[in-house]
Amino acid sequence: MYLYSNILGVFVFNQNLQIREKVLFSEQESREYLKILEKGEIPSQEKIFLEKFKSIKNLRLEPDDSVLSVINTLLMDFKDMFYERNLYLTKTQIRESVTDDLLIIQVSSSIMELGKSINLLTKRLREWYGYVLPEVEDKLQDNSAFSERVIEGYDRLRADFAVINGMGKKLSAEDMAEIKDFADSINLLQRQKESKELFLEKIMRKTCPNLTEVAGHLTGAKLLAIAGSLRNMVMMPASTIQLLGAEKALFRHMVTKSKSPKHGVIVEHPLLQRVSRQDKGKAARSLADKISLAVKVDYFKGNFIGDKLKAELEAKFR
Amino acid sequence: MYLYSNILGVFVFNQNLQIREKVLFSEQESREYLKILEKGEIPSQEKIFLEKFKSIKNLRLEPDDSVLSVINTLLMDFKDMFYERNLYLTKTQIRESVTDDLLIIQVSSSIMELGKSINLLTKRLREWYGYVLPEVEDKLQDNSAFSERVIEGYDRLRADFAVINGMGKKLSAEDMAEIKDFADSINLLQRQKESKELFLEKIMRKTCPNLTEVAGHLTGAKLLAIAGSLRNMVMMPASTIQLLGAEKALFRHMVTKSKSPKHGVIVEHPLLQRVSRQDKGKAARSLADKISLAVKVDYFKGNFIGDKLKAELEAKFR
């Protein structure tokens, strides 16, 4: 006798390779079956049969290839059902693969790309507006403020920066309106970026509270994006986390024996901004250690220890 | 006696190097003085003195260095006036350097950069929305349409593409709102780009009607942007115009003896899109010839011959 199971159910074949008994799975049971298989355990439905036929000595669980091909022929009756169930399971798995950390990565990447666009367009606005008020351009270093000031208008800007006998050209009202429109677009992107940053902080605090507390929501999300997923990050040693984002410098170091990088994106962390140059490497290592811990606690749904980890770090680099 | 002039006016010195007579310029006259000097002509005020003192044999126009240093000391009285006049003239020249073709270049560049930003952000939107409706993504190739369809909403899209048992994950209302907001921003950039394209066509038709007619306003403006100014473009041979935008391929050809490029940005022109592959080089050359002509007519404010040039081109490649 053979006991055979797949996503459709459990089948018992007799010596003549005819189906003697069978249990068909519901869609839900098919999913559970796959999950149990992944764990290397025996599905409960199979266990029932094993119990029932335990007196039979030659009940075989792993049919050899020749028997398997016969079994597959016998199961041709279930072909359509097999196809449908398979499609259902694949779709379900795809759906379930969209985890919260992947959504975080999309939000974080969208913030980075909004930032890139804002910079690109603000550079253009600076050059364009430089024709109108060249005196003001280098006094307004802040990109996010620049478009706002342009929107406020020429007269206001000229007054604020005391430009009396300027070298700018007074453009036509139509030209000025086009510049203002352009600044409006940049400003809207800026506001979109800010709103995405708020949203990112919210979902970061929900999905990975410890990572967020230790690394900050922006840096934490960047690390996630480079690692690809929370799961990937959990499996990384702290030294890898320390260098995430410094891949280029690392490979250059490996090829040309140039200086090895001390930190990747974690350099943006307030702690690393604060410490002196010679302490940066040490601080980066400590920070990466704590991040590595925080990520593991987040992944395995542990308690909130972010504040404790952060306090330890703060104490070390006072 | 010495006749000496600068932006302040014309000075006549006697043998003892004392100012004997002088005419001071108004600001307007200073500007005219510079323009006349550029042409290599003699300013009218200087001519008056030359006429007046023509009986004097040793009236010298170009004092040697030792005399010049004495003259400069004598003119120290005019130091402040000289500084102010110089500043005024420089500012005026800077102001006058902002010509219509430079404004066109800003508008054209802003369109290119809006396009780049739209592409970058739409790529992100596609990936993000791929979690929700993976079935739709590759059926909506058009980037500008994509954000609009996302804004129209999930239900509408699902109905239009007959997605019944999809593999997308139904995200929370909050997640969906963030995606829609992001799509809204892209859509606004798209509208800004379209409005800038309309404005570009308008100022192109006004500033360089012949170039616009022959090359089209988008391609024409790109050529202008690469050349740097209408003046630069006027001084280019047609063969250079033909290759504007293909600099990389050209230098690669010069260094590695790879195939020489046949055309730069003019490849976008409808004419070049229409002709067969083997005719592309020939068509590019003809088009560049006509563009070269059109640009010269525009720069020297000639009559409108764009329609004639275009008709000749059309006739050649029917």
C-alpha cells in the first residue's frame, strides 16, 4: 500500500495501484499543508491514515519513480483541480510575500526619489531665477526654502535682501508667471516628501519599533531598503549593517587596497554626526551592533527594548 | 598734448600733463562709448576734440606707459565716479546678456528635467502599485497615463483589465491613500511639463520662428540648449549642428575608431523618424543644412523663410 499526498489531498493506493481512500483538501487546508511541509512535519490528515493503517507492514510513504509515474497517471482525473489549486496557492503566496517591510522600502525609496527630483528641479530654478535676481541666489543655500521664497515674489525678495541697484533683468509678467509655476511644482514635491516622511515614521514605529528607535526612521528605512527586507537584515552580521550603503567604497578597498570604509548610511545618524573624526569608526561599530540587535527583536516580535539600547549607546558616547 | 578717453569721458592733457579740457559722459553715453569701442570706431566726442586740435602736430592718441601712469594719478580725482560708472556698466552688461534665447534654454532644460523626474517617480509608482495590481503594470506601458489610471482608482482599473482573481494584495485604505497622493504629485509634474511645452512653443515661434518651423520647437530648443546660445549656433557649421547631442558617440568614434555618429538630437525630428535606415544619414545632413540656414536668418532678424525651407526638405524626402 502507498500513502501519497500533494496539495489536493491525501491518497491511499492499494497493491494494484488503485485509489483506495482519499481526503481532498479545501483551499485553506492546501495552504496549511504547504506550511507544514515547509517545517518538515507530517500533515495531520496524513497522520490519520498512518494511524488507521498502522497494522499494515508495507505501507510506504515514498513511492519509487516507477510507481510515482503510475500514480501521476491515476491522478490525471484531478488535473484541472490540480491546476486551479496550484494557481490559487501561487497567487496566495505572491500576495502574502508583500510584507510590511516591503511597503516601508517603497515609501523610503519614494522619499529618496522625491528628494532627487527636488534637487534636480531646484538647480534649474536657481539658474533660471538667477537671471531675475542674481544677488539672492547664493544667499539662499537651502533648497527647500528657495522655491518658497520664489513663490513669495520678486518684490518681497528684493526688499528682504536689500537689492537696490540689481544686475537682474526684469522679465515680462508672463515669464515671471512661468517661473512661479515651476517653483509651485517643486514646492508641491517638497510637501509630498514631508508627508511621506511622516507616514514612513508611522509605519516604521509600527513594523520595526526597535530599529526605528535606535537608527531613526529615515536611516532605518534606508538600511532596510539596501538590505532588501527585514529578514535579510536579520541574517546580516553587525559588520555588514555597519557598511550598508558603502558598497562602492568597500569594493574599491578590496580591489585597489584603498582605505576601508568605516560606515555606510548610518553615518547620517545623530550619534555619528556628533563624535569626533577619530571616534567615528568606533561609534559606527557600536551603533551597528545595537541596530543588529534591534532588528532581530523586531523580526521575532520581541518586546520594545529600543529605548534601553539607545540609552546604552548615549551613555557610551557622552 | 595728449588725448585720452575712458568710460568717464574724454580728457585733453597739455604738455605739462595737466587736464586742459574734458567732456564727462552721462551713463547712457558711457554705454555708447563702450559699444563704439567694440566696433573699433572713434567716439564722436573724441572726434570733436580731434577736429578742434587738428592744427596741433603733436596731439597723441596713445600715451606711452610712463605718461599713462601720470595720467592715471591725475584721474584719481575721478576715482569714486570711475568705480560707480564701472559698476553701473557691468550691471547693465550682465542685465543685457540675458537674451531671449537664454530664457528658451531654461524653459527647454526645465522640460527635460521635469521629464526625468516624472520617469524616476513613475518607476517607483509602478513598483509600489505592483503590490496592489501586478496584473496591470505591464499592460500600461505609457508612463504619463500610468499615474492617471492609478488616481482613477483600484476598482476602475480592476474592472477595465478584468482582474478577477488577482495576485495583488489589498492594502489598507491609508496605504492606498499614500499611493494615490504620490500619483497625484507625478500627475501635477506631468501637467507642469505640458504647460511648459506650450510656453516653449510660443517663445520659440517668437524668438526664432525659422528654427522652430524647420526643427520643431522641442528639438530646436534642445539644439539651442546644447549649443549654449543662438549666437553660438549661428557660428557652427551645419555638420556640427547635425551632431549636436551625439558628442559621446563622436568622441568614442575619434578615440576607438568605432562607427561615426550620423545624427544627434535631430534624430527626433519627424523627417528622420520617417526615412529608412540607410537614408537617415543623408536626411540628417539635409535637415542640419536647413536648420543652419534657419538659425542664421533668425539671428540676423531676417524674414520668415521657415515654410519654404521646410517645403524643400519635404520635397526632397517624399
